[in-house]
Amino acid sequence: MAKKYASYSQLKRELYSGEVTAEELVKSYLQQIKSNARLNVFNEVFEQEALAAAKNIDERIASGASLGKLAGMVIAIKDNICYKGHKVSASSKILADFTSIYSATIVERLLAEDAIIIGRCNCDEFAMGAANENSFFGPVKNFADETRVSGGSSGGSAVAVQAGMCHAAIGTDTGGSVRQPAAFCGVIGLKPTYGRISRHGIISYASSFDQVGPLTQSIEDALLLLEIMAGPDEFDGTLSTKPVPESKKHSRDTGKKNIAYLQEALSSPGVDDEIKNKLISYIEKLRADGHIVKPVSFELLDYLVPAYYILAMAEASSNLARYDGVHFGYRSPEATDLVSTYKRSRSEGFGKEVKRRIMLGTFVLSAGYYDAYYAKAQKVRRLIKEKTEQLLQEYDFILTPTAPEPAFEMGIKEKDPVVNYLHDIFTVQASLAGLPAISLPAGNNSKGLPLGLQLIAKNFAEQELLSFSDYFLQL
């Protein structure tokens, strides 16, 4: 198995001292990918390209040339992130043979700092799912227990880090798609503030929610990747101009904090008992260390999932209208005219879950239902945002489980989509409010399955969130 480095700084020391070469690193990751191919993590591995990039880095280290901040860091990217000259499919049949003609801003920024991109990771089709079972290329299995799901939609990215197939991975988070798989796989998953990282070159699902986030083994690496990917971009008008967090200013924050936890997380019968016990354990540790930790009730909790899914599906209906069999992507060979091209290409090209969300989104946007559903959900979103921000004026962080249960068995939740949607109960709050949130590994349960806890912070407070998370992981 490829050596797991606690952080990039440790890897970098060995790389620059000659203890290991970038080429050796890439080869060890490639071997790990091949020996765990049954997990179905990668839709495509860029083997020769990654080896060539590694050799180039080794030569430049040997010659004393200057290198970027990520030299030798091997990264996997989710298969909804465009990379010029490479296929990008969002794990959908409708884009199975599509090659990107440009790179996402984040890809350009990673490559500019000499990161090595090893491949594109499997995900739920168009990032729609909480289990990574909705992919055209088949489900991703959890490295901790292959009968369990990896979480979604960035399950491939999470398992790639969990199983040591790369040093770090990049996913996207719409309603919890970085954080929930991070919890299921025992890694760190960060969703930055909406508007922190450019969405240019990210295949859209729900544009007012989508956000790029790193999956890592260390807080240090999460901050480093955030620093490199964040910042203004002329191709994304939603980006903030606020200063980007700097990794060189990072330190573990041991100062005393006011922390709120959702009391519903402990009182709800839908939350797994071992997760409740884990949450109680951390609350007690925080109090013993001098922090003020208080229960709060979030009376809008029951509205989180309905509001999120109405809005996300409406945006999906709009965004996915472009896949029509005419401009690019899959076109049905049975099509005979324009109407049959649209109908057949979309019916054959999209999977069941994507079609469900497009139809529901089209319904809530339709005449007669727009005010009853979409407009009302927008009002509820504003209330959720205001209520959450009020809590964060009084408290530094909100602590919750990341998911109500650990990774569940494959196939058992597929039959009832509503049960699957409820898995987002704790993650969609930060998504609706546009706030930064992080899933932190909190050990394993009695069956050896990883558990995760989530911290939500104020707008653009990633530096504070990551500094406190570094301390939280030492509890």
C-alpha cells in the first residue's frame, strides 16, 4: 500500500530531501488504484500523464529550480470538474464520451502550483445522490466495508483519499456532497463559504448551492488547497473579493469558544445511537477543556430538506436543459426528427434519479405551482439563513453530526428516494445559508465504520473554522 503521509508538509520534506521521488509516489498510488479496482473509485486514471508530470518535478527538484506550493502532491478530481483535453462525464451516459475544451479555474490553479492530477473520480450522476449509487459507471464501495456505500455525491473522491489512492482529492458540495462522504470514509471534508471558490468549469447541478471543496487527511492540507483554489475569477460573477485564508498564518486555535449544538441531534429517534454517544462525548470533552457548549433548538429543522430539494431540483431542471442531444453529448441513434432527438436522447441518456429531479424541478417551476413551491421555498431559505446567522452571532460554531447514521448497506436506500434525501438533514443547513462547514473524522463505531461530526462557522470564517478544527481533532 502507498505510504500515507499525515500532511503535505511531511511529504514535501521527504521529496526535497531525496527520501522519495514524485515518480515513486505516483507509482505507489497507481498500484493502490489497480489493487483496489473493485471499489470502482476512478472513471479514468491519467497514468502516463501523471508519471510524466512526476518525472518533470523530480528533474526540477534535482536542478534546484523553483517549484509551486503543491509540487508532488497527487490529487484526484471529481468527474464533474472540467480538465482541458480530458473526458468529463459527471458519471452520466449523456456525457460519457464528452471531452472538455477548457479547464476549470481550480484545475488551472492546482496545475500552476505543480499538483499532479492522477485521474477523475466516480460520483453520483450530475452530483445527485447521497450514496454514490446513481452513477452510470456503477456504485463506489466503501474501503472500510465493501458492502457499504461511500456516501455521495463525491464518494469516489472520498474513497480515493481513504484508500490511499492519492494524497488529496477535490469534490463538489451542493447539499453535503463533500461532507457526507467524508464522514462515511473517515476523512476531512470542507465546504467553503458560497462564493469563496470559482465554479467556472464545474458541471452545474444547482448553481446557487454548488461549491468546490477539498477532501484531505489533515487540516493543514485542507487550508493549503483552499488557499490555492480560492479567490476572484473573472469567469465567475458570484465570487467574493474578501481576502483568501493564508496557510502560512495557520495555527491550532486553543482559545475558549462558545459552541452551540443542535439538541434535536440527540433527541431525534432518526439519529444512530452511537453517533449520539460520540456527539455527547465531544461535548463533554469541550466543556472539560473550558469551552461553553449549549444546546439550541432549530425550529426550522423540519423545513431544511424540503426547502433544499425544491430549490435544488428547480435549478437542476434549468441547468440540465442544455443536454438535448443536439449541441453535444449523447444523441439517440433511434432519433428521427427534432422532437424525437430531444425525447429519446434525454430519456436514454439520463439515469433514473436525474430524471426524477428534473421532472420534480420542472413541476415546481410550472405555472400554477411556482408560488406554492418554488417561491415559498425561497422565503423559507431566507428564514433559515437569518436564523442560522443569528445563532452564529451568539456562538462561534454550530456542532452537529455530519450524517444521522454511518455508511449504510448498498442497495437498501435506493428504493425510497425520500429516505435518501433525509440523509442530508444536518448538511443542508450550511448549504441553504451559504456558510462554511467541515466534516471531521470522529473515530469508528462498534462495527469499524467511520463516524463524522460537523462544525458550521460564520460567513467567510474558514481560517477560524480550520484552526479550531485542528484543535478539535486532538480532543
